[in-house]
Amino acid sequence: MSDNVATPNRFVTIQEHIINEQRQHPAATGGFSWLLSGITLAARIISANVRRAGIIDVLGDAGAANVHGEQQQKLDLLANKTIELCLGYRGNVAMIASEELDEAKVITRGETEEDRKYIVVFDPLDGSSNIDVNVSVGTIFSIFQRDPALAKKSDDQAAEILQPGIKQLAAGYIVYGSSTVLVYTTGEGVHMFTLDPSVGAFILHSEDIRMPEKGKSYSVNEGNANSFPRAVQKFLEWCKTEEAGPYSARYIGSLVADFHRTLLKGGIFLYPATAKSPNGKLRLLYEANPIAFLAEQAGGEATDGQTRILEKTPKSLHERTPLFVGSKQEMERLRRFIRDEA
Ligand code: AHM
Ligand code: MG
């Protein structure tokens, strides 16, 4: 067994891991670790609710639509509230924004204005339309430092959130699958933890995960293929040829779960522009950015077909983007099809 896998002789909790990472930055005050621990607390609470869905009354529509016009599920709202509560009292969060909130929320509970230096954006329960049928769902988060220069340019304080993904301090996701797994990066590799529900702790599973350079599957909602850009259609045709493998198709319909497989096994995930979603379906700030940060940290790539995701500057909170993310070889092959069709 390799050294970076938890064995009965070595249990590393996520708290310990975060503190060890922080020690490598002598100027760190510990505030950032405190913030990350708020996210892990929220993850444990959401996981407990997801695990009891069907027993407690959390399944089904909440009876309202979010800013995207999508029906909110009870668990969407519960997960959103849980994260708000777990972060809102940490004292160093200035603003939060979420898929389920129409607008960014300014948090005023910090001790001083200087303490309130972080912005957290999140998708509280990604893939929630799958929850009623017991399919994996997840939480995605992304953390930025405030940028007062951006605020000065606008009357809207939320303008500080509109930073390119390259400025993320940390990002990660929790997948509520056959086990609950948390994956995060602070820009120094990608690390994965498994929740031990009996003791309520996230235990290190593997450090510095590398995405294989090539995988065996592609992941896309092919029901929309007729309206994909021609280059994407051609790439998918190629994936089915003998020359290519052929690749296997794997699509769960929960970004977190589809990306988690891609991270560990390699391959490619695609959500291109479609007739129904001409700018793509997924949201730049709290879906594509954190996933792109993790992918790059693991040696993979993420683009919108033209531009590296992490270099896109969002113009609005809920901006959508096409997303192509995966192993180096599949991303290079896709790029060639896109170039040939240009
Ligand atoms: P959600 O955040 O409202 O749950 O929507 C995002 C989800 C992603 O998890 C997933 O990749 C995608 O929507 C699936 O979309 P589709 O059903 O069009 O394939
Ligand atoms: Mg989502």
C-alpha cells in the first residue's frame, strides 16, 4: 500500500491536513483554515440529511423556482441554508453567492472590515434533480479573497465576486455517493478524503491526485447531440471508432459525480452549447471554475472550447459557460477537431 493512503497506522483528518498546509505559509493567520473547516462542517450536515432522505421530509419540490427558473428541491434549500449558517458565523467571510440565491449576500458579522476578507461561492446541491432517484449529488465550492479595487469601480459590492477563476484561493467538492468524499485544492495539489460517518471525520484517502493522461470514457448528455457544435459532434463520432478504442459512454447527470470519475479514471466530460442552452448550461463561478481549478491541479485541462476556463472574467454572478474538462490527450484531440472546424 502506498504511503499516501490512510492505513490503520495513519489516520489523517481533513483538519490536520489543512493545518499542515497552512504551516507551509508562515504568514498565514489560520483564518483560511477556519473557513475551510466551516465548509467541512456543512458537508457533514448535508451528508447526514442526504443519507436520511426518504426518512425525514427532505425530498421533493420546495414549491419555488430559483433565479434560473429551475424548480428548487427541499434539499437544495436545506443545503444552501446549512452552508450559509456554517460560514456566516466564521467572522472572516465577507460575501457568499450561490446557485440558489438570486443575489450575493453580504455578511456583516465579521469583527472588523479587515477580518472579512473572503468570498465563498457555491452550488449547495449540484445534480439535485437526481436526488429523488437515489443518484449521487454533490456540493461545489470556490473561495476568493476580496478585491476592493473591483468594488471601487462599481456601486455594487457584489462586483468583487466577478474575478477570473485563476484568482481562486481554494476550491473543492463533496460527492454524496456510495460514500461521502471531499476533494479540495488550495493550489498545491488535489487531495481526497472519505467521511467516516461513525466518527464524523473526513479521513485522508489520497494526496496529490493525478488525473490519468488518457482515459477510456467520455461523458456527455448525448440526447442533445443534434444541436452540439459540429466540432463536438465530430469528436464524439471519433470516440466511437475502432481507432479511438472505442471509448465507453458514462453519464450520470450530476457534474460532481461525472467529474469525480473523470478525475480518478481520466477521459473527458463535455457540456457544450446546445439549442436549449446556447451559452452552455453550467455556471462559470460555482460549477466550471472550481472544477477547472481541480482539473488543472491534477494535470488535466478545462476550456469552454476556445478559452481556458480559469481565464474567463465573469460579467455576472450566474453566467453560464460551455465546459470541456478532462485528460490531456482527450482535450488535445478535441482541440484538433475544434481547430479543423474553425
Ligand atoms: P443543477 O446545478 O441545477 O443541479 O444543474 C447542473 C447539473 C449538473 O450537475 C449536470 O452536469 C447537468 O446539470 C446535467 O444536465 P442535463 O440534465 O442537461 O444533462
Ligand atoms: Mg449545479
